[in-house]
Amino acid sequence: MKLPLQLWIGFGLFAFFVLAVLLSFFWTPFDVTVLDISEKLLPPSSRHLLGTDHFGRDMLSMLMVGARTSIAVAIIAVGIGVAAGVPLGLLAAANRGSLLDEIIMRGNDLVFAFPSLVIAILITAVFGPSAVNAILAIGIFNIPVFARVTRGAALSLWTLDYIMAARVAGKRALRISLEHILPNIANVLIVQGTIQFSLGILAEAGLSYVGLGAQPPTPSWGRMLADAQTMIYTTPRLAILPGLAIVLAVLGLNLMGDGLRDFLDPRLRRARQ
Amino acid sequence: MTRFLAMRLLSLTLSLVAASVVIFAVIEVIPGDPAAYMLGLNADPDAVAALRDELGLNGSVLSRYLHWIGGALQGDFGQSYTYRVPVSELILQRTQVSGPLAIYALLLSVLIAFPVGIIAASRRGKPADYGIMAATQLGIAVPNFWFAMLLVLVFAVKLHWVSAGGFPGWDGGLFTGLKALTLPAIALALPQASILARVLRSSLLDTLHQDYIRTARAKGLSRRQTLMRHALRNGLIPVLTILGLQFSFLLAGAIIIENVFFLPGLGRLIFQAITQRDLIVVESVVMLLVFAVILVNFTVDIAYAIADPRLRRHR
């Protein structure tokens, strides 16, 4: 079976950013914590490949360190969504039609009515701004997403004969959920995880841009855009570069998600042939 | 249908109550004393006591909630602490920017997505389809506020076609107001239109496999007629779902985009309120946004049931 082309492109783009992040822990072209006003707003050159910003910091180094924030926030937020959403979804599916199922699903609907921006606003209004807010806000928003996807996928499995056989054999719902359901819905969860990851990067950028996410001096792509806004007339490069980084990272993840879905779903594969 | 409607109305009411309880709890219960919080660390105890009185913080949690929600139901959200005017007045004023912006963007995204989605579906596997799929893939990946900055760069800074931001208000006429909202609306609409076009395409492709489409073709309708008359109507349900979901993203997006264009909408109001610790304003605007999302999803649910009677039974 040949891997889809978009999976390769997506994976390549994503791997590029992951490598940049890993590299940034050991080496960046320049130190981003050192401000050097005499070097400010330099155009790209062999010394500063992407030029410098208004504080004289090297843009390439800023982008590399900024990628950490974006990727870390998005990964942890997906982790929160999976850790809370998947058990809830499994529980709801195992008790289909029960009061518990109803409570979980209505709870989902309720959380779903709060866009992550609104959650971030609420948290920030009470606890003040920080990168943790962005993680929490995006993570909480992810919970109902994973709960719904898990429940939907698990429900269709519960009707299958081999699950019936496991029940007849005396296995409890918890064991069936963990041993039979979870491994079989892993595909769906991986694809959804990729999608939420890319949405998380977009959301983090938006939150940091309006000041609800990463705080100075932590570099983040969203904050770099906010800083660049007033300089868009004179140095548009500062606004264009972080945006391009976001687009490429999100594009990579989306292509990877689409490619994985096509690759992992045998029904789709057949439909395409 | 009556039973369905009654059940949906009941669940709508429960959702609204639950959402308001959550917001109330986060804003008024978690920070401890909201009055002390709003006035800051070095506040004079007398001032805190006065503000507690003004905000009605001396009752029990339950009576405070009932007082707040009772007032909100009558359009009274309390007084803004920083602006010293009724919050409802502020909200009404700012909604005149954010509301039209979200609706403008929604209309634009539908106007773009429908032709694009239909063309992609009808040319499946051809270059036009690939081109559209690639363009929409890119459209989804672009953060709308960054796209907004690029639009400002091109149309305001380089071409001088429009001003870079600000809002003249609706008093200068509909056209002037709409002109100021056009770039923000385009920036908001692009990612949404990309998602919508992709959903429409795949939903059309799904319906095109159905037997009744083959029947329609067999009785002599052209591909185009089949697509427009039969496939489009039946492929609309998933599109409707996404459209409903998009509204909440549009509202949130509008709040962020307002910062790029310096539009005096709800977004600017809420961010200023956060920095000024004006909890009453934050609470009211958040409730308005959440209620809007819940109401839109309710309307979409009802719209489905009207479009597809089968859905009434299963819900």
C-alpha cells in the first residue's frame, strides 16, 4: 500500500518544525533574550538570514523559539482533550441511553457552547494572562470534541458480534472498552488528534495575538504578530514571517491528518479505488 | 413535531441556565471578593465596602445569582464600573459593529463557498477540483487575523483603496459603514469559506452516489440538472451543521479581528474590560456570546427537523 502524497508533504512540513524546536533547545543562531538596539530592523543578510526585529533580535532564532510555545501549547491542549474526553466518550458509549450518557452528552453540549476564546477570556479575567490560560482554554474546548468522536466511534463497535461474544464471555464493560473498543478506535482518535493539534496552533496564535496567551518575554508566533502590527507600514517582513510559519505548520498538520484518515480508513481506501 | 419542539425548547432552557450558572460561578464566586479584585490590592476598605454594596455582593450566592439573571432577563446587566454607564448600553452600542461584521462575513463565506464547492464536486478529479482543494487547504491554514494584516498591507498601505482601520459608525450611511467592515469581513470569511466549500463538495459527492441520482440521470436529466435539483438540496444538511458551528467561530474571530482594524466592537470592549478588571462587563459580554452560540445551534437543530423529518425521531 502506497502512502498518500499529502501524508508525505504534511509529515515533512511537520517534521521540519519539530526538528527546529528540538534544535532550538541546544542552538539558535542568536540568543533571543539579548536585546541589541544597534542591530534593530536589519534586513535579511548572511549574518541574520531573516533579518532582525525592533529590539535587534534575530528573526530566525525568534521563530525557532516561538515554535516551542505554539507546539507545546497545542500538544498539551490535545493531551487534556484526550485524557478527559476519551474516557468520557467510552463511558457514555458503554452506557448508551442511560442517564449517565445523557448527562455526559449534555455536559459536552454545554462546554461546546464556550468557544476557546471565550474560555480564555473568562480565565484571564479572573486569574490574569499567562500561557497556561491558553493551554487550559484550548484543552477544555478539546474535551467535548474527543468525547463526541470517541462515543460515536465506540457506539458503532458495541453493536458488532465480537463485542457481543466478549459480553457473553462475562467481560465487564470497562474491560471491553479498554481491550476491544479503544484499540479499534485509535485510528479515528489519531486523525482527530492531528486536526485538534493544528486548530490548537491557530488558537494559540490568536490568543497570544490579543494578549491572552504567552506573555513577554516568551517568544510566540502570535505575540510576534501583535508586536509587528504597528510596524507593518515600515517593516512588513516582521508581520509576514511569523504568519508564514503558522500557515506552514498548520498546513502540514492538516495534510498529515487528511492523509492519515485516507490511509487508516479501509472503507475510504476502497471507495477511492 | 410539537413534542420534538417542546423537548428542544426544554433542553434549550436548561442549556441557557447551565451556561449562565457556569459564567456566574467563574466570575463572581471563584475570585473570592469581586469588589476587592476590581479595585486592586491597595484599595481603601471603605471603597471596597461601597462597591460591594453597589454590586449587591452582600446577599447569599443564590440570591445574587437570581438577582443577576433576573436583571439580565429584563435587559439590565448592571453598571459598568469603569465607564459608569449601564452595561446594556455599552453592549448595544458595540453589537452594532460586531453583529453586522459576523453576519457580513457569514454571507460572504456562503457566497464564496457555494459556487466553489459545486464546481469542485461537478469536476471531481479534474484540474479545477485539484486547484480548489489545494486553495481551500491553504485557506484553512491561514489565521484570519494574519490574513487581515496582509489585506491591510495590500489594500490600505500599498494601494490606498481603503483606510487601515477605524469605524465611522452607521450615521454616515449604510455604504460608509459597510465599506469599513469589508476588509475585516473578507479576512473572517476566507477560512470559513474554505471549510464550507470542502464540506459542500464532499457532501455533494456523497449524495451523487445515491440511487435517486441514478434515477434522475436515467430519466434524462443532465448532470448539471441532477446536481442542482437533487444533489444540492440533499447535500445541504451537513453544510447547515457546519454553518451553525461556524457562527461561534465567526463571533470569536470577529473579536480578534476587531483588534487588527481598531473597530469599536465587543472585542475591544471585552479586552479593555479585562485590563481594567471590569468584571461586570466581562461577565455580560461573555454571557451574550455564549447565549448567541446556543441560540444559533438551537435554530440549526430546528431547521434540520424541518428539512429532514427523519431527524425528529432520533433526538
